[in-house]
Amino acid sequence: MQTVIFDLDGTLADTSGDLVAAANVCFRDMGLGDMLDAGRDAGVALRGGRRMLTLGLERAGRLDDAVIDRYYPVLLAAYADAIDHHTVLYPGAMAAIEELGALGYGVGICTNKPEALADLLLTRLGVRDAFASLVGADTLPVRKPDPAPLYEAARRAGGDPARTVLIGDSDTDRNTARAAGVPCVLVSFGPSGDDMAALAPDALMGDFAELPGIVQRLIGRPAGA
């Protein structure tokens, strides 16, 4: 079976508001106040918790790796407590996934968000059952851009890892696909959308309505479709 594997943050859903809020919980606890802004720092938020802590501490002139290590679990706990207050799925995402399933593709997720948090978020959004696999940052001993999580997501979705395509929004996703030897589609509607063309993906996607056609062009139609 051919599979379509998605990144989560910045690809399927805009999670930046809740991620920034969790980081600001940490900065307030440090006595710094809110160091990040959901609008200005959305792109940074989608790169992960440690990157947000780094940026906030840099702005405060207090960058310290030990502080980042100490507060990263605090950030994760704050995020888990308010994981779906601002997060929204991108328009058309679930309609495209439904269409891919109807065409016979396996559909899964490969994210660098911890698996339990990804599972919680998808469940809260009411879409967990739409994905046959979910591989997170801690599912395996390695994470993206190592290709192993992508291969595992494809296998768990019932597919052949060599006949998959990765949908993402970052250089991490592009590098993962390149390491795996499979096509990559990068979305151009996220906070870093203007930078995606420079990564030379196999395709750029500006609207989820385009996705089924792109997938069929890159990895073919499933047998019997």
C-alpha cells in the first residue's frame, strides 16, 4: 500500500498559540513575564519547546542551557494542561485526508512532538481515528530527520516505506524525506511558508484541496483505485 505520512505542528494544525502560552508559563515562573508573542513568534513555536525557551532567554539576556533543561518538562506539563485552547486544524485538512483514504492510501503521522501529547491533541480535536499510525519524538530511540520514524509510521499504517510521501513544513521534514529516499511535499500556508521553496521539495502545497492530486502524481494511485 502507498502511504501518506503527515507532520503535525504547522502542517495539519496551527498549534502555535498553545505552544507560546506554555512557554510563557515558564517565563513568568522565571520572573521574566511573557517573552513570546503568538503572532510574531508562531514560526518559532512550531519548531518546538526548546527553541521557544532558547529564544525567550536570549531576549532576556539570560541564555542558559541548564535553565532550558530544567524548564522543558515544565513547558510540556503546561502545554498538556491547555493543549487545545487555541489550536485549529488547517482548512481542508480533514477533507483531503478523507479523500486520500477513499482512494486507498494509508494515512499516518510522524511528528517530533512527544507521542502522548500528539495523541492527546488529536483526540481533543476529534480526529485521532482518521490516522492509522502515530509516531512521535519518543516512540523510537531516534526522531526526525532520521528516517526510521517515517519508515515506522508507514509500516504501522499498513504501507511500504519505500512507497510513501511525507507532508511537512520544515527543513527537518525535507531532510527526513531525503534520508528516506521518498518524495516530500511542503506546505506554503504556514508561518514559514515563504521559505519552503528554497528547500526544493518535490512539491509545494498552498491548499489542502491540491493534496490528492499531488500525491497521485508523486507515488501513483493505489491498485484498484
